[in-house]
Amino acid sequence: MIHSERLVREFIELVSIDSPSFGERTMGDYLKTQLAALGLTVEEDGAGSCLGGNCGNLYAFLEGRKDLEPILFCVHMDTVEPSAGKRAVLDGDGVIRSRGDTVLGADDCAGIVAILEALRVIHEQNLTHRPVEILFTVAEEVYCKGAKQFDFSKVRSKEAYVLDLSGPVGSAACQAPTILSFTVEVHGKASHAGFAPQEGVHAIQAAADAVAGLSMGKIDEHTTLNIGNIHGGLATNIVPDLCVLSGEIRSYSHEKAMEVAETVQKQFESSAHAVGAAVDFDIQIGCRAYETPLSHPVIRRFETACRTLHLPSSLHQTFGGSDNNILAEYGISGIVLACAMNQCHSCTEYTTVDELVRISELTKALMISED
Ligand SMILES: [Zn+2]
């Protein structure tokens, strides 16, 4: 049985720890202590120093039944802003919110606390369980930068559960998109806008022509394009020599996302070249698309565990990335579990005691599952 009072106490404690991206040190130290006390070996990698943060990814291992394959459980330690000084407030109905001026950080403290509570119950009750690997990542909220630094050659699991999704516990995501971000610099030529406009090359006009020539929003059923930021120019009397734009592309098909990126680049080049401007196009792959088939054992085990707990289960697509995208790149098949977080990335984020108990039960059930 999950110890709900202890669970809530620890959740409140986790929330009170400031743990922004690149500043996860205190959280990392707390988790190291807890994991070691529960009999896990814990290692911290060098992601912190590589990324300019103060804490690395934590990898922990718990020996289990030798005849069963290990499973990886993954959550992130960082939270989005505003997060400094966050405090959890539990009301009489079992709803937990922030004080309103910060996020709550249930994303992803709810996942962390579920894993700790599941391990604690297994430890206390001496339950038979499979080998368990835990990965607590840093800097997930900034395009999974922490997980990208992790050395996956030490992971033995071929299957994973990532606790990092909103929605009722029992729902999970089995498909996520490629997310590309891009920056375009349109380089024109400055000149006086009054005396010699003909000597200038208007970077903003070239950029505007390119933007007008692109379809924005939902391009097809699986793909979106957005240019979300534009700035350029120095003064009203100067023909602007520079315009910088940035945007993103998402698609369930990695190839399609790359195709759209090429279309965007070509459009900018053609608009710029028409007026004698030049283009620098820079693209970054935030994460790659994956799809875990519904017949996969990692999903069947999840459905069985839900059934045992009388929890309705459902599988969905998500149009957001998570550490599971990175695991998939390393050949680990996983799904992302809804884990008692709601209205994430806002100051109205909340969780409930009942949902925290449910995700802890589910995590425990997966750790002790025999299939
Ligand atoms: Zn998250």
C-alpha cells in the first residue's frame, strides 16, 4: 500500500526545492540521498559542467529478480519558470496548487515522488521486483539537453516508462513528433532611407516576402510550421541591413519535418536573392519523432498494471517532446505516463492527492510486474 501522507509530505518538500533548468543541484543532492538510502547505486554524470549547469543527470540501479529484464524509469529534475520560492498549498479537497505566483512543479516532481514512494514501499515490504534503472535528467525543459548528454551505453533496459505527461493517471503517450527549431538571418545593406534608399538592400522587406510566401500553422495532418519571432532594423531613417527570424517545425514524420525545413530555407533564399540579400539558415533538431506500436510489450505491461489497479487505460499521441524522444533514439522503447500533473507550465498548475497515490501505485505495479 502507498503511504499517502508520507507521499504528500515528500511532494511538498520536493516542490519547495528550487530546481530550474541548469540549477538542479539541491534537488540532485536530495535524490542521491534518498536513492542511496533505498539501496540503489547512484551515479552523477558530467552533464552539469558540459551544459553550464550545477548538476548532472543521476543514474541509479536497483538489483532485482535475475530472470526478469530490467526496466528504466525516467523523470526530469528541472522545472519551468516562474519557479523561485515555489510552495505547495494543499486545500481541504485534496487539491495541491502553488501560491499562485509560481508554477507548482508537479511537472515533474509528481513523477519523482511516485518513483521514490514506489521504491520505498518495495523496500519496506521486501517485495519481489525486477531490476530497476532510474534516470533523473537535468535540463529537460530546454529541449531535453540533459538527456542528450547522458551516456546510454550504461543502460541495460530495452524498455522505459517516462513519467512526464498531463492527463488522468492511466493515460499515456506512445507517439511524439520531431521538433526542429530554426533561425534565419536575412542580410541586406544599410543606407540612408531618405537620401539614398536605392543604395540599400531592405532586409526586412525580403524577410516579409519570404514569410508571406510560407504556409503557417497546420501544414498537413501531422505537421506544423510557426515563425514565432522577428526583429531587425536600427532606426526609421535607415534601410535595415539585418532581419532575424526564428521558428519551429513539428511533425510525426521526421522526414516531413526535414522537408519543411528545406522549403523554409529555399523560400528565404529565393526572396532574399530577388533583391540582392543573403541568408544564413541555422537548424537545430530538438528531438526526433518516435512511435511505440500498440502491440509492444511495454504497452501491454502498462495496460495489465492499469487493469490490476482498476484504472482505465488509454494510449494517445502527444505533440510535445520529452526525454522519451531521446530514449527512442538510443533504441529504448518507451511510453510517457500521465503522472498527476495538470495545467503544466502555468501558475495554475495543480495536482491532487488521489492522483499522486494512483501514479505511485502504477509505478510500483510496473516495478514488481513479472511480464
Ligand atoms: Zn515535464
